[in-house]
Amino acid sequence: MVSTNAIRTPPAQPLLTAVIFLTMLTSCVAPPRQPRHRHVPGTQTYATRRAEPAAKVAKATVLMAQIPREGELSGLVGSMQRHTVAPDETLLTIARAGGLGFRELRDANPRIDEWAPRPGTNLVVPSRFILPRSGYRGLVANLAEMRLYLFPLDAEPGMRVPILTWPIGIGAEFAQSPIGSFTVKSKDANPTWVVPDSIYSKMERPQHVVPPGPDNPLGEYRIRTSIDVYAIHGTNDPWTVGRLTTHGCIRLYPEDIADLYRLVGPGFPGEFVYEPVKLGQSKGRIYIEVHRDVYQREPDLEEEALDQLSRAGLTSRVDLARVRAAAKARTGIPEDVTIQTAEPEAPADGTRQAGTHTY
């Protein structure tokens, strides 16, 4: 276990790299751990009921990334996967086993029945990402993508470093999560939820204080940020991860918040960004990753994509029809939009834009 004191001051790069790999290796290959809530007779919550069989997909948590230099595009991390739906599997169980949120998997497979996918159906598992534009240090949550990244505190441009990433749930449209820089203010295990008046008046069973336990929506861990009352916490309802369900806080799967909780402490830096359109480059080819504009902050995703390409001086290198198609589809998958004057990057697993390591 990593003490919070060990990460308040950035350690040497080799040490931090080792810490990330040693503490997170288990979580990237093992099935999700179940929360330790005691069962309450007469109830059966998502967090306490017996877990459905884990889908046989690799969980995308520990990845290697190249920190871009000034003027460079972000690289791509991870690799695409395919998965054949087994009997009794849902998009929810497959997404959780693969380290994805519900919307990520649904948007990548828009023609699939999201609640009862037919057994034998072949799914695209979108476990390949373009890094969001940021300071590339500490926590970076891209709200539009509904994904949280953890970079080493001592990451420098040009470095190849291990990073961690998890899917998140964010604030609903009427209670949007904030945008801006922050630091970790404090953290607590088994938190008590003091219900704000604005939420109390809308509760089905109003109560001013919710003690730790299976009915607490904060889950088992809470990490408070320096932005007002906003926090990063767990959940008693894992299927809300990858959705707009909170009153502004960031929500992680129970097994993911347990890992993150060990790695951050007071003073740890972070930032909330909103980037529904991301540009990336791999092996000389240009990629675009477009997500839904969940907060309606970008009136035209196609124009945003074209504007980013223009600012980067890449308009002449891309197929504009493919850019427009990606902006319209909004699958959240990095799409190769390079003009086809050369062969595209060879798929490694049968998917459209598959690859193993792409730096």
C-alpha cells in the first residue's frame, strides 16, 4: 500500500514508475473486487448483490504514454479489443470488466441493444484513447469523455511514462461538474454524507445525514477537492458510472476509487477539462476522437474539429469527409482521418483502428 505522505512531494521518476506498476498491476488483470458492505436483510442493492460473471476483456487501467512536447499532438494509448457477447451478459457488465463506462461501450456500438445484447454478437471494446490536452501531471478528468487520468507528478514533455485511467460518472445536465484546476483537500474512508439542502428537498426519502453503508451514494471512499463542495468518490450503484447522474461530483466504480484513494493525498494537483473533440497522432498518422457534447458547450462538433486541425496546421493532411463523418458519428473511438496516400496503420486485433502500442 502506498502512503499519502509518499506522494505529496514528487518522487524520482523511476520510483514513481515502480509505485504505479506495483500497486496497480493486480487491478488491471483481476476481476472487479466487490465492496465490503454488509448485507442488509430485505434489501438487494447493486453494490451488495452477487456479481454477474466478468466479461473476458482486458481491463484498460495501466497504460504507457508519451508526454507530448510543446506543439506536438497527444499520442494514443491502449489498444482496441473485440468481445463476443456471452449468455446473460449486458453492456453494463462488459463495460465494468473492461474498465469502461456505460456510455463509452454504448456509443462505440450504437446498433447493439444496450440492455439485452444478443449472445454471439461481436462488440467493439473502445479501450484506446487520445490523451486530453492538459498539463499532463496529476489528475486529469475529461468530463466530455467521462474518463479520469492519473499522470506522474514528475512527468516531463518527451517522457514515456505509465499512466492510470478509469471511467467516471459526472454531474447531470442541471448540476454540471466544474471545469478548472484543483488540489486534493482531504480524503476519508467510509464517509458520512451530509445532504445539501438543494438535494434534500428532492430526495424520495429525505434525510439530512446518510451514514456509511450500502445506502450511501458516496460509496466507501471520498476525495475532496479544493473546488467548493465537489469531490471524487465511489458509489453504491456501479451502473451509474459512465452516465450523467451526480449533483456535480465525480463518481468511480468501487474497485477503482479504492485504488485511486491509495495514490493521492492532500495537495495532489488535478484539473477538470471539457474536450469532446481530441486530436492525436501515431506513426505519422492523424487521429480524431469525438464524444457527445453532453453539456452542450460546443455548438458544432464538426466546426470544433476543423478549427483544431487548422490551428495545428494539419488541414491539408486529413480527409475532410472522414473528419465530418467522425464528428457526426461521435463514437468516442480514435479514427484515422489521414489522407490515404499511404497504407493505414495495420490492425492488430481485427478492429478498424486497432493497435498494440501506438507511440
